[in-house]
Amino acid sequence: MKKIGVLVRNRRFQVGVGIFVLILLGALSMRMLRPPEPGIVATYRGGKVTKEELRRYLHEFLPRCEKHLRCSRHGDDHDSCTEDEQCETPLACGSEHAEAHTLAVYREAATSLVVDRLIGNLVAKKKLAERGKVRHLLKHAVEEINIADLHRGWHKGKIRVEGSEIKTYYEQNRKEFGSRTLSEVTGKIRVLLTRRKERAFIRKYLKELRENSGLTVNYDLLKYPRGDEEQLRTAYFEKRERFRLPTRMKLLLVEVPAGGSDSPGRDIAREVRILLLSGAPVSKIRRFFTDKGTPGKAAATNWVSEKESLWKKMKLARHFPPEVTDVLEDGDRLLVARVEAREEPRPQRFDEVREQLASELAGELRRRHLKENRNATLFTIHGEPYSLGDFMQEFGELTPLEQARYADFEARKKLLDRMVERSLVVEDSSDDLRAGKNRKRIDRVRLALLKQVLHQEEVDDKITVTDRELRDFFTKHKRRYRRPARVKINYLRINGGAGDEEEKRARRKAEKALAELKTLSPDQLAGDGFASVAKRYTDDPYTARTGGRIEGWIGESDNALNELFYHELHENVLDLEKGRLSPVFRMGGNFHVAFVRDRQEPMDRAFEEVRDRVRGDLMETRHYELMSRMESDLLRKAEARIYDYTLIEMLKEEARELQ
């Protein structure tokens, strides 16, 4: 839908729209329930929401007009503004924001504001903020805000770049800028010199804090015992029964859409079965689908064990290589497979499970070490000791991904240094003044954290899911859990450069590399051909060293940030067949060319393979259901009422701004 701001171009049209809206809203307001007193948007047991309060709430979350984007005193930093300043006055946003200023949006905002207050009352009643772990989280939230404020203070007062410094840098690096004048590159140089000065300033600042704090650190407490070979072998013999492999097979699995009763799907599946019986490779079966012009997929599986649903469905227990199964109807698809390899039950050898044993033993020894040394002093600042237990509490609040990054001793040392520096900076950042300046931000963050704790207690702890429910959810959403197509690639990277000319040069270089690669056959590219070209063209040290070869599989994942970062790579390589080159594509400001040396098609995963992910998805669904129910119960018990009459008054005031 086109934005209203695109249509509202002239004053006459604005006035007409304004008058029409006023008439319409006036007619509606005559039929609405009136509030107990003027200017009241909502009431609930023990409280009320006024028009002014809702305006401030809307002003914080709805889009702002151009005139609201910057404050004459504080620039973009509206958190430093007081409520009576002009830039904080909640004025109407005008026609281009009309879609955000509707009765439905205002009603939802008023309801959210009431819910926040009711949750705040419940949090206070339960005294959540007084609990140890919650106090620690809230303290860290305030510290983060104060450190951010201190960081802004450095920029505003202590890190300056003079015009003479910019001119000197320009003169010393004329080659880098080519024909561009000083005025054209002043902004770029200022940013570069500011970053340099900031790094130097922070290093000096932290060094002085350390020197003046009487700091002592015992890094050895972060060395966890790993266990020796004898302990590993002892653990293997004690746990041998755990490491038995079930009967398992590798398959060439083919999938054909079942279609309706008059669909040719079953005939096609029978033809595919004949091809499998003849020993046809996967490439021939894919060509069969292409020639027929019919959808169908064929791919080699990893090991499928007797514990998985696919084993039972396809009656794999009675098959041996190179036998072919019957055609199986599985929902909206038909499956048929050839057994490529079969392995009977057997105990895993020590070398096969050594890595798993080492990880388990290291975990046991780490837990014992942390328990025994929990109260040992890890570091001291101004005579105040911080224990290993304090460090582990901080470590425990990291995400699992972040914890994995600090798995080795050197990484933990760096984390400890960060913790020490954080303590030093917080101590130096004068909380009393900054807490006052940042009160709005602190209150918002506190409420968000306390809501999370309340949801955990009132909602998440009450969620239970059975194995039957997990399997039903998996069956209903099976396509969500398919393993997507994935590829193994070689690639080369050309640095994009900073300016237009450098970017054009980089693209020309990448196109030249691609043209040279296109002269090679797929076999040559899979051999040393790509590596040879990559080593001559790439600007990436890793590529130059390895010939661009990436060992692991590349494919879409469930990590949204990862997908955002690698979106261009996936767009350009995941649809390519084995042996094909990508076009030149841009990612992360650089130009890339990739060669697909191997490919696996999308494939259904067995339930056991994705059980944890299914559990997470089902629990998230239940979370939102129960949370919505909890909020509805809060509103009902508090006898909350939203007054459309007042909301329409507010919209009429907004509409008058169009005249």
C-alpha cells in the first residue's frame, strides 16, 4: 500500500483530509463510553493513564517527523532531554506518519501501558528486584548505561581532531587519495584519526586505572585440569556400554511429490525404483527428473540408525546393500531408497569416542575445580577481593555461544581482563550523577529485565511438553526442520576499497579472475586450477595460503545474525550445481568469486536429529500463548478499561495538525 505521505502533496488536500477526519472522528466519539474525568485514556484498579502519559509513550515508540529527529541542545541524544524541552513535546507527525496514528494503534499502546504498570505492581508485590541474581542483572544494566554515557563523554570533551592534523595526514598520504581534494576527504580522515586517538586514549585511561587501583590477579585459578590418557582409558572401560552403535545404513534416498489420485507421482516413483535397481548413480536420477520435467529430489544420506523413524517407515531392517526398498507413501511425498552401506551393531573403539570422553572428563574436572575453589580470590581492586565464584556468575550470564568462545585458558584470561577493566571503569564513572541523567533509560531496562524474570516464573516454569506433543508438532511442521541444501566451496576475495575508484578497480580485478576461471574445466577447477588463480588474485591471506578451499559445509542456518551476515554468499552459491562458478558478488564490502566443488540436496531430518530444536520451538509457542493469557488475566482482574472516546480526541488533535 502506498504511504499517505506520497499522496498528500498540497495544502488544499491536507486541509480536506483534516476536515474529513475530524467529522468522522467526531461522529464516532458521540457513541463511545466516556471516561470518568476528562483526559483519561485508561483506568484500572488503583490507577489511570492520562492523555499526556500516552503521548509520551507513543512519542517514544512511533516514528518521528523530520523536525523531531534532532534536538537543538542534545542532537540525537534525546535521553538527555527533559520532558519540558521543545524537542520532547509530543507533536503530531504529519501525513507521512498517518498509518501509525490510528485508533487501533493508540488502543494497543494504551493497553500495553496498562499491562506494563500491572506487571510493575506484580513485580513489586513479589519483591523480584530484591533477589540476589536479579539484583546482579539490574546492577549490570545500570553499569552498561553509565559506561556508554562515559564513552559519549570522551567523544564530546576529550577526543578532538584539529584541522591541522587532518591537513598533515592528507599531505603525508597523498597517494592514497589520488585526485581527491582535502575538502572531499576531510570527513574520512577525521573519522580515521578519531578512532586512532580513541584507541590510544582508552589504552592510556585503562593503564592509569590499573596502576592506581592496587590490582592483583591470580590467572592460575582459570586453568582447569583436563585429565590424562590413563583417566580417559579408565573412563572408556567404565562407560563402554554407552558407546555401542546400533544397526545403521547409508542410503541413496529419492523423494517424489505424491500429488492427488490422478497424479503421475506413483508411476514416476516406480521408474525411479527401476533406475535404483539398475545401480544408477545420483547424477543419473537427477537427470531423469530434469528430462521428465517433474519435481523430485535425490541425495545420499548420512548414517540412518535403527532408532530413527525413517528406518521403521521404510522397513530397512530387512535390507542389505545394494537392495532397494519398496515405494513408501509419507504424507505428501513418496520415498524410495537404495542401501549403499550397512553396519551391524558394534561397540565403538576408544579412538572413535576419545574426543567425547575427553570433553566429558574435562567437564567433570572443571566442575570439581570450580566447586573446590569457589571462594578463592581471583583479583583484588583497592583491597576489595573478587572470587572465582564472582567470575563464574559473570560467565554464567553469557550466552552459550559466548561461553564457547572462552573455552580455553587464554580466552578466559581476556574475559577476566575485561571484567577487571569493567569494574575499574564503573568505579570511576561517578554513578550518582549519571544515574540521574540516565533515569529514563535505566527505568526502561529495569522493567524489561524484571518482565523477563516474571515471565520465567509465571509462564516458562509452568510449560511442560510430552514426547507425544513434540512428535505431533514435528509432524505438523516437518518442512521447517528439513536440512537445507549445502555446498562445499573454494573462493577468492578482492578487497572493495574505500572510494568509488577503488571499488571500480576491485570489481574489474574480480571480473578478470572470474574470466580466467571460466577458461578451466570443472575437473581443472576441482584440482589445482582454482587454487592457482586464487593465489594470484586474492587479497585474503587465508585464501592465498589454502587456495581458497573451505573444508566445512556451507548452508542456511537457524542463526538469524549469521544468516544476515552471509546472506549474499548463500544467495550466490546455494543454488549452484556441483562444478559451477558463481558470478562476482559483493559481501561485507568486498568482491568474491566461488566455485562449488560438492553439493548435497535438501533432506528431511529424523525427529531424533532435531528433537532439541522442536522442543525449543514448541516451548516458545506455548510461552506466547501463556504470556498472552497471563496479561489478559491481569487486565481482567484489574478491571481495566480503555476509553476510545479519549483516544479519538487525541486523533482529532493529530488531524488538526494537517490543516
